[in-house]
Amino acid sequence: MFAEQLAGNLIQGLVLGSIYGMATMGLSMIFGVLQVVNVGHGAFIMIGAFTTMTVFTKLGLNPIFAIPFALVIGMALGFLFYYVVMQRLIKAPELASLLATFSIGIILEETVKLTFGSEFRGFNWETGKLDLGVTVLPYSKLIAAGGSALVALLLYLWYHKTRSGTAVRSVIEDSEGARVCGINVNWAYALSFALGIGLTVTSGVFLTMFIPVGINPYMGGGYTVKAFVIAVLGGLASPYGAFFGGLIFGLMENGSYTILATIKGVEPFALTRFFSFVTLLVILLIRPTGLFKSQ
Amino acid sequence: MSARPGKYLALIPVLAAYLGMFVFGRVQPDMWQLVAMLAFYCCLGQAFNLFLGMTGYVDFGYVAFVGVGTYGMALTLSRLSGVEGIGFGALVIGLLAAAGMSAMLSIAVGAVALRLRGAYFAIATIGVNEGFRYFIEGARIWNGSEGIIFSKDLRAIFGRETAIALSTFWADVFVIVIGASAAVVTLIYMRSKIGFALTALREDEDAAKVIGIFVTKYKIIAFITSAVFAGLLGATAWALKLTYVYPPDAFEIHYTVEAIIIVMLGGAGTLLGPVVGGLLYGLSKYWLAIILPGFQLLIFAPIILVIIVAFPEGTVGYLKKKVRGTALERYIV
């Protein structure tokens, strides 16, 4: 009985984990290239969630069609914030970029609150279900997980097989050297920031396919913390590390929930979230470079 | 270190500001609520500045210390209400509990986070408030997600009249005193080895280490001091004033946001900055609540962006540059 429940929840965790992973890749990418921690990360996921909801309820389109909208909106926001704010802070103390991304997050949240109101919303996308015996997976969740894995693969190909991806990698290695070789470093920063934000907003689409309820302007805060845990698990600067970190985190979250639910007198949902925070502290303490490679 | 005359002259304007708030509130009793709000923001900024301003590290989970302090007072009052003749002893124990509990949390968090630099520090702290909130709710300690309501206990200890006076008047006076004390401690730190070490750390942490400054020690001192003032603020401005504590409210990240705005607006690392920032923020919030309710964050977040990009020293930092070399130099710090 318990084993069945655990197996079911772990499968769900793996599916959710791939979405978590994708939702963290943008954060890792921006940190990897610009050395900037996007503290407003969750707000961009929220933008993706609202994009999906609008596409689904106002335009009456399948949430899959929200992906191109989200990518375009995200990249546009990314370029806008990069050229208006971030490029002036590349050489500033860390305090400046942390507070700047934090403020950008607040601007987005408050703008959405003014447009849509602050109550929770959701939508209902019926796609049928896949019965695995121990658990039932709606196809919408599988599409979201598959889409996330596909995006991770595309990002890998872009990084390693295209000229612009190679240019960005060279900037990560040595921005001065890249400049000497004729790479437009500022453009590489701008592109990475915009792609990172674009990925994050797109991940909001996948997240709402998985969990189509609980959309609200302030929904991002929880995801910011989760994304930090995942990013640190995967080594803060590595987007693929983040993807695998997401898988581990999804398994961990659902596994610990299932185990905590058997203990009487505790609130398993809240404790799960507490443990994800403790995980963050423990990893930062013992292995701040992530689980996968040492520096 | 030679004792310079006028070393502590800079306290005059900042203490005058706190005294001015009190006097204004007494003269205009119908404005007392506004004074209470302004005092809260000045005190929040003053306490937050002790760490952010002096070290240049951002603690995104700062509100957790205010929340834990609120719990310290709430638990004390609700547990001790049955004790015969405890009276004002309960208040003292409550304040001590608030200070002690926030100090303990800050040591626990600091033990991990203060080993980390810059971005990693921010990442480690961003979940502290949520993490602690979910710990209270999840482990069902301190009445779990239901929170603690203790207005009855407050009346049982002090009697009806005194309880009301405590909530509506003395709580705010305490806040003013705590804010002023935080300012005094800030200046003492600035004028001592701690301040010099932290300035070196803020400018270049590696260089500070190389010349033999034990940076972690000074970071911890600033972190704990800042947390203790936050705890005292929670015990008075939230616990005594509201007479209840409820986890989602006590650990609301919104207050960290406000603390950041206040400190940046006034000038991080300056003595007078938090008061100037607190007054600017509090008054505009009060005014915006009348003409554009719900807009204050949407207005302040872009202002913070502008400050960070164009004007990182804040109002007082700017003034400080202007008065350099004049007689005012000693007063604006």
C-alpha cells in the first residue's frame, strides 16, 4: 500500500521534476553568463502562467500555442530589462544587481496585479489520462514534461552547435579573450539574458499545464526558492545541471511528502517546503558547486 | 585610536528626528497612527541598515527575525498570563525572549549563510522567512498555522486600561526607542573597529582578509545585532500592538521589500539614511494610500531601479558628499 503510493508519487515527482528543471535553466544560464542572480525569477514564471491562461481563456487556443507567445514576451522583456537596467550593472557590486532583479520582479508582479487582480485563478484543460496502475497521469502533464525535456535538448544543441551559442560559451570562459577575438560581448550578454528570461517565461507555460490552478501575481515567490535549491543542486552556473537538479528535486519533494504524510501530528505539505529550504542550506554548506562536478 | 571631539555629534540629527516624531504625535493626537507608522518604518530601516548598509550583503529573509521576535513576545504573554502578579515582568521577559529568539535564529542562519559570499549569501537567505513559516506550520509548534491570539492574556496580566494603553500608545513609544537605540548602536559600530573592518570588507573582502581582518567575526556581529533589533521591533510593533500573531503575516516578504526600499532611498551604510528613507517612504505610502491605493510598490520599485543605476549612494549619501568640508560634515553621517 505504502510502496504503491510511494511509487506513484515518485513517478509524478519525476514528471514534475523535469518541469522544475526547465523552470530553472533560465536562472542558471543568466548566472553562468552574467554572474547575476535573478532574484525576480519567480515573477517571470508567473508571467508565463498568465500568458497561458490568457491564451487559453481569452483566445480559446490550446495551451501549447502559448509557448511561442511566452518565448517572444519573455525575450522581449529580457532585452528590455537588459538594455535599460542590467547592462549598467555588469561591473557594479553584487548588491546592485540583486536589488535590481528583485525590483524588476516587483514591477512585474504589481503590473499583473493591476491588470488581472490578485485573486487566485486557474483553468481546466481536458486531455484525457494515462493510467499506470499506481498513479494516473493526465496527458497535459506528460506533454508539459516532454516539452521541458525537448527545450533542454534544444538549448544544449544551441549552445554547442551554433555560432551564437559558441560565442556565448566563449564569453563564459573568458570575456576579455572573447572581446579580443571580435565577439560582441555586450550582445552575448544581452542574448543570454533574453534567452534566460524567455526560457523562464516559457517554463511558466509548462508549469501551468502541469498545475493549472493557483495562478496569482504572487505565485512566483515559492518557485524562486525552489529554483534556487535546484540551481544549487545542479551547480549554479550550469543549465543542464539545473535540468537534472530539477529531476532530483521533483523526486525528493514527492518522496519526502509521501513519507511525512505517514507521521501523525505534522502538516506534510508545509514540512516538505521547510525541508526543501533546509536542503538548500545543507548543499550550500557542504557542496556549493553542485552535485555533479567539482571545480 | 584617539578620542576625537565631536565623535558622536552625528547622533544629534538622528535622535532629534525620533524625538520630533514623538513630540509631533503628542501635540497632534489624531496623527498618532501616522507617527506610529513612520516610527515603524524608520526603525525597520535602522535595524536592517545595521547589516545591509555596513556589510553590503542583502538578507532577503530579514523579516523572519521580526516574525520570530513577534512570536517571542506572543509566547511569553500567552504562557505567563496565569502567573499571579507578573505585571510588567512579563513585558521584560517578552522583550528578552524576542531578542534571544531572533539572536538564536540569526546564529543558525548566519552559521551557514555568512560563510558564503555575495550571490550565494542572498540565495541562502531568500528562503529563511518562508522556511521558518513552514516549519511552524508543518511541525505544528507554537500553535501551528492557527497562530496565537493573546489579547485576553494581555488584559489578564495588565488589566483592561493598561492593556489598551500598551497597544495604542506604549508599543509605538517602544518602537521609537528601539529605532533610536539602533541608531546609537550603528554609530558606535561605525566609530569602532567593527565599523572599520566592515568598511574594508564592503570595499574588498579579499583584500580585507589578506591584511588580517577576521571578516566572518564582524559579519556575524553585524548580523546578530541587526536581527536582535528586528526581533524587538516585532515584539513591540507587531505583538504588543496587534495582540495576535499569524504565520503568513509574520513572515511576509513584503516587509523585507519595504526595508530594502527604505535603506536604499535614504542611503545604505549611512546613519541618517534609514530615518530619511523611512520618513520619505512612510509619508509617500500614507499619501499614496489616499490618492492611489495599492500603487505604492509599483511606484517605488522603479524608483529603486533608478537609485541603483544612477544614484547608488541614496539621499543621505548624496548630502554627505555635498557637505564635505563644511561645518555640517560632523552631523550628516
